Amino acid sequence: MREKLLEQLQIKYNPIGNEVILEKVKSNDVKLDKLEKLEEKLNKFEKLEEKLEKLDKLEKLEEKLDPNSHRSRGGILSWRNFYDP
């Protein structure tokens, strides 16, 4: 099968050189998989950041509406305790 693939790619069969190329391709595939996973995590992180910004805006709005509210002192919106930029 490998020889057919090399033939289609118009690469002469050279066991030593071709093995090196195939190892590099495998290595690049592994790196690409890792990059794709990182990209997914980055997208999730960006969505969480957007939600965090919205929560921050809501907290500020809540403080403006009712500065004596127990929530503005760390009630429901105490998510800041878990987030450290």
C-alpha cells in the first residue's frame, strides 16, 4: 500500500529517505491534532471570556441600580473568587 501511495505521489521508492519523510508526516499529523485541540480550547476560552465580560457588566449595572444590595457585596456574582486573570 505504501508503494502505491508513493507511486501516486510520484515519489521513487527509497526505503531510507521515504521512511524519514513518512516519520515527518506522522509527526506533523500529531502536531496538527494538538493544534486543533488547542484551537478548540481557545474557542471555548474566548466564549467564557465573553460571558465573563457580560457578567461584569451585569454586576456593574446591578451596583448602579441598588448599591446596598447584598449581591453587590459578593453574593450571587462572587465568581470573581474563582477567576484570576
